[in-house]
Amino acid sequence: MCDVSPSVGSSRYIPGTRRGEDYGRSESPRPGAWVLLALLHAKHHALTPVQLQKSLFLLGKRRPKDVGKAFYHFRAYDYGPFDVAVYNDADLLVADGLVAVNTRGGRSLRYYHLTDDGVAEAKRLARSAPEKALAYLAEVVPWAQQLSFNELVRAVYAEYPEMRENSVFRDN
């Protein structure tokens, strides 16, 4: 696996950390909190499902000690790393009034976005979340947002080819 850093100028490089770095020993928030924290770092506090899944996947890969063992367990799926628990957590946050779902451009393009209560809760969680994990989210979420669906999936596959295993994605 190539070791890329955030300073690399091309958008196709995944923001990351150097191997062997001390990740710290902070207490990680519950996994549902990571959805709120990812959305907090997004422009307009909104992410598409693929942006949310890939941002959290990369967070788990790059900051494993910060997120802890209770974090999501991604597996290779149709469009790369996927964990249904991310969607389950998002649905629970919708039911709690912390996240809303918007559709733009028809039913096929969904966005999860923080409500006002969700912003307040995410900011509260951020006060006790691991600093290095938050710093990574502040890099990886905007990076994911600037890429098209195809570019994002392609970038993840380039760094984590094992996530292509069950893919239906065709890179043309």
C-alpha cells in the first residue's frame, strides 16, 4: 500500500497518515457518533451515501486506534467498502431528528444532512472525540466531496484493491 499524505497536490490521492504513527489512546464515541462527526465536517453538513461510506471506511483504515474495535466493519461490496451498519446508524439518527435525508435530482441521488439539533449534538461529541480522528475527517470528508462517484470509488480501489473483490463497478 502506498503511503500518501494530504500535501500531495492531486485530488486522486487519499488523505492519510504515515504508518507507525502513534494514534493515541482516546476513548472513542459510539459508532453512530461517527456519522454525525463525518457530516459535521462536510460542506453544508451533507454527504451522499457513497461519500459517507468511503469517508468512514478511510477513517477506520487510517485511524484504527482512534475509532476503536467497535467501529464499522467494512467488506468488499458492489462499489467497494460497505457496512450496512452505517445506513442503520443514519436511519436511527433520522428517527432521532439529528439527520435528515434529502433527494436532489430525482430519487436516485440522496443526501444525508445534519439538522440543527444534529449540528449541536455533533459539536458536543466532537469535544470528546479523538483529535487525530477529527483532524482526519476534516481532510478526508472534503476530499471525498470534491470527487465524482466514479473518481471516489476508483481512488479507494487504487489504495485498497482488495475492496474490488465483489465489485460491479466498471472503470471505463
